[in-house]
Amino acid sequence: MEEELSQMEPGAKVTLQRQASSGSLTQGPSGELRRQSSLESSPRSGRGGNRFLFGRQSSMDPNRRRGRSQSPVGAVAEQELALPDNLDSTMQMLFLACQGDAHGVEALLRGGVDVNSINLDGRTALHVAACEGHREVVRVLLDWQANIDARDRWGSTAVADSKCYGHMDIYDLLKSYGGKAPRNRRTPMMVSNPGEIPEYELNPGELQFRKGDEVLKGTYQVAKWNGTKVCVKIVDRETYSDQEAINSFRHELTVFEKVRHPNVVQFIGAVTQNIPMMIVSEYHANADLGSLIQRKGRLNGHKVLRYALDIARGMTYLHQCKPDPIIHCDLKPKNIFLDNGGLMKVGGFGLMRLSKMAPDKVKLMNHEAIVDTFSYYTAPEMHRNEVFDMSVDAYAFGFILYEMVEGLPNMESTTVIARGEGMRPSLKNKLKGYPSDFKGLIEECWETHPMARPTFSEMIVRLDKIYAHCMKHGAWKESLKIWK
């Protein structure tokens, strides 16, 4: 055997030696091969196993699809090689199936080897024979009741493998036995090897959706992850072929995974290696600020200022992220959430893809595609598809402050032209009882000219002073009854 191995191509020799194991078959008194459990090389058993890297690989193996087959054998895959005696039973059967030795495969089966034995990648002899186009081996395996729909680690079946490599006679044979070709379960973000799987990757089997609930693609839904309620955004599979949609998903994920702040919605993880792809974040049972205002109307002064400070702190963190600030571009009550501890958390950021035009200036990459989604809170310069900066979030914040005080969105100036020309809701009597600086802050935030709008770090200082002033002057709280 050593002589035979020394005559092989170096790649073939390395492959066979790597796949050798201490679990070699032994012969009984009558010379037959003794049975060895297929679980000894099964990844499901939790025990050690081997990978069969000889010959053609799974049709769904990412390395094969990227032209980087893991097999180092190359051109020697087709040559006749003797069966090494240091392979365990599973690897011997895969080797003989690869070589097209139907008699050798049947001898192993008669000796007690499980026809559905799998290697570390979940590959069976039927997979290998289908890849290599060995019809007689396939027939032997089918006669021994091989599982025709067995899937390897990438989800491929013998039917899919035979079709991929152009062995249509075997494909037709397997189909006549009821074999099925699986749907392509690959995602646009599938990595080539397990070592490249991102740290945030979650097992989709750990996510449980409530029975009876319709799973709506592209929307956030409530699920349970290991017993904890979470918010899950499911990506519609129809968008997988839309490169723009996939780029947007990647961008949202890239932005979301790097933020950590008490006033920003917490990213938990994502599913990118399985279908459907998902983004998982923390769940807030108290819903969003928009629903709260709709349900309760105008908020009391204490809550207005406390919520305003929470939002400003979260936005300051986003705007100070390195190397580039995170500009929300869609700040509105529906994207601000109340947690169980009474904190407001900013969410819904990272959805807009931006082109950097200058160190502190950006522009929307797909203005025409998203202009119809703009809201009452969108700054005029974004409507006009102009270059803009972080001040667009301050503009939206001014309307959020007004809405918390008033109780309902103001509809007087909802048109693009009206906002662009500086028309704003009237503040007469609307802010009665609030310090004058609070009214001034709102007016500065929704200024038409971006340079006139304050930064969120400046707003925190001003809101802190207003809050302290209101706490100090109890007469304001008692007489106006809005400080509850």
C-alpha cells in the first residue's frame, strides 16, 4: 500500500492520507468485513468524522461554485487507484463509489456497512456516485434501499448532483425512483467556509413564531429566541435576485451590528446563511412613540422633556459614530420605541444608503426609488435631492417635539412646497407653560436652512437646563398641571 501511495500524484496521496482514520475495517474469521456503525462518522453523533475530498464535490458546495474546490486531487480524480487499507468503512464505500467499483460497494454492503453512512459533510455513497456518473454503483445503492433524498451539509441531493454534473441518465434513473431536486437554499450572503460565518449569525431553528401568525416579509414581527421575545425583520426571498435590495440589507446590517447605546435599539443577531434571511433586534412591548401619542394624546411636560433627552442622547451617539456618523434620515415617532424601564430608544436607522460627497456631506443613492416613502418629518433638502448633513435629523426632531406637546401631527404644512418655503405649525398658545427656550429650540430644529439647526449634543445641554428649571420651579408644575 505504501508503494501504491508513493506512485500517486502528491495531491491524491495527501487526500487519502488525510481521510485515513483509526477505525479501519477488520476481517472476521470467514474473511467478511465486519459491520461498523455509520454513526462513527456522522456529524450528528457528535463524534469524530472525516471529509471526503476526493473527486467531484457537492453541487451546492460554495467552494465548488466559486471555483475553489476543496479537492486537492485535481487531474488524478479519474485515474484508477487501489483502495487504501487505512480508511474506515464509510470512507471506503465513498472511495469505491467514486471509483465506480460497484462490486466493491456491494461487498461492503454485504459485510454490514450501512448504505446511508455519511461523512462529516453529510455525503453518502449515492451522492458521490451521482456526482461521478457511475450508473451501476447508483443501481446497487438503490437496490440496497439507499435514501434517495438524503441531503448533505449544503442541502444537495443525489438528484441535484447528477443534474449539476450533466449525468442525465442517472438523473432520470433517480427521478424514476421518486428522487427530488431540492430548491436552491443558498442566500446572497452565503460564505464559502464555516470559518467565515459572521459572529452575529443565529441559528434560525432557535427562532419561534407564534402559530397562526402570518409571517410577513419585509416587516418587523415578534418572535421568541431561546425563550426571549425579539423583533424580527424577514427579508422577502423575491428580493434575493435584486442586487440593490441585497446591498441595502447588507448596509442595514453593517450599521446595526456596530451600535451599542442605552437609547438605541439593541441588535441581537441575524440569519444570513439560511433562507429566509433575517435581522433580529430587541423587542419593546410598549410599542412606539407614534402609537403612544395616538393612544394618549398630548404628553405631560415631564415626559416630553424626559423622552426628548432620551432621543437626543441616542441621536448624539449615532452622529458621533466612527469612522463616519450614522445619519438616520427617517427619524419619526414610529421609529422611536419605549422599553420596559421607561427609556426611549431610537430604531429604524441604517435603511438609507448614502453617497459621501464631502467629509460632512452626503446624498441619497436611490432618491427616485424612495421619494414616495418620505414623510412629514423629512427635511426639504432631502425632498429636493440635494446634498445634506446630520441636520436633517434635527429637522425631524423639531416636529417630534411639537407632536409630543400637541398630541397629533400638524397637517397645515405637509406639502413639500409648504415646508420648503418655511411654513411651520403655529406655536401660539401651544407651548403655554413651557420655558421660552423650549419654544426656541423647536423653531431652530425645523429651520429651513440646515446651518441654523442645532446639533443633538447642543440640544442635550439645552434640554438638561430646561428640565432642571422645570424641576426647580414647582409653581409651574402645580399651576399648569402638565408636570405630572
